[in-house]
Amino acid sequence: MTGPQIPLNEALRSYCGPAAGPGELLRQWNADPLLLAVLALGILLSMRKLSRQPANGRRGLSLIALFAILYVSPFCAWGSSLFAVRVTHHLLLALVLAPLAAQLWRHQCQQVAGGLSAWTAAATAAMWSWHAPNLYAWAVTNDLGYWMMQASIFATATLFWDRIFRSPKPASIAALLAAMVAMGLLGALITLSSMPLYAAHFSTTTAWGMTPIEDQQVGGLIMWAPASTVYLFVALALVRSLTRREARA
């Protein structure tokens, strides 16, 4: 990985608003009317489902609440300041919201072509591509790029988890281990880089007591350890379920 050739100032154009220091962060709420309207519609649809499909209604409300945390609350603006927070945002999208969405939109996901291998590769490609320095710099400095990044990470991860839930356990275990290795490798490359890669954060980390390289290392470590471990834990849970079933057979 190499850094962008032209430094960019995320604070001027980020969808989530300007980078904020600790004293300003709690005032940085996103009041995008279109986003708020979409979330309000999601709440109404989920409330209607509560009486007919209680489980899906609860999933829908949970998903809306999580989206609000990521895109409306000051957490969104915090990602303008720190790469590590932006990484956490992406991982919550891929590892928490996406599996919830895969359960909520099970029938819709079933209509999308592509098997487990294809969506494992697609989800991995999305995560790797958007954390390449030049593409990341473009995505965080204009709204179109930002939403392309968010949508592709979320959509590919949702279909990945849908296929994990549907596929035979041995295949799902193999896919989870492949995803774990890919996430760990990306995190390791970011962590072990000898130079700061993400120009959007070159001038935004000081208020948080970090240098750009320290911020980058924290973000890489979050990918390398906790995120990779999520895939491992799910794979181990499937192994346990598989061995129990075989023991009963």
C-alpha cells in the first residue's frame, strides 16, 4: 500500500461533517433530511411488522437504531477525525448490521444471484478496496464516494452472511476462515506500514492526542485482532454444532 499523491482535507468536505476535537464532538449530529426521512420510514415499516412478524419487527427497529448511531450520532463525525473510528464504523457495518440485515431481508437476499464463494470474495474485495489509500481518500471527501463505500461494504457483507446462514456448515466454516485470514492480513498491512497512508487524517488526529501513524496502527489492530476473531468465533460455533450433530447421529 502507498499513500495518496495529493493530500486531501477531509475536514472540509466529509459527509459526516468536519473533524471535531473532544470538546466539540457531542455537538456534531448529522441532520441530513433525506437520511432522517429514510430512517423514519424504516421505523414506520418496522412498527407495522411488530404485530404480524414480531421477530422481524424487532430486527428492523434494531437495525434502524444501529444505523442512527453510525450515521446520525456524533460517532459519524468522530470518524472524520480518526481513521481508527472510521475502521470501527466499517466493521460494525459488516459484522453487526449486515448479519442482522441478512436475517431481516432473508427472502430478498435469496433472490440475488451468487453463491457463498462469490459473496465471500465480493465482501473481501469491498473491504480491501475501500481501505486502499487513494480510494479511501476519494470516498471520504465527497458524498457520492462516501455512500458508494458504505453501500458496497454493507451490501456485500449482508449477502456474505446470508450465504453463511444458508450454506452447509463445512462450506460456511471454510468461508469464515477465509474471511478471517483476509481481514487479518489487511489489518496487519495497515498496522505494520512504516508511513501514514491516509491523508484525510494527517491533520485531524492531534486533538485526540495521537499522531496519524498511531491512529492508523490502532485502526489496523482493530481489523487484525477483534474483527478477525468475530469470524473465528462464528466458525467455531458452527464446528461445535456440526460435531454435536454427528455425535447424535
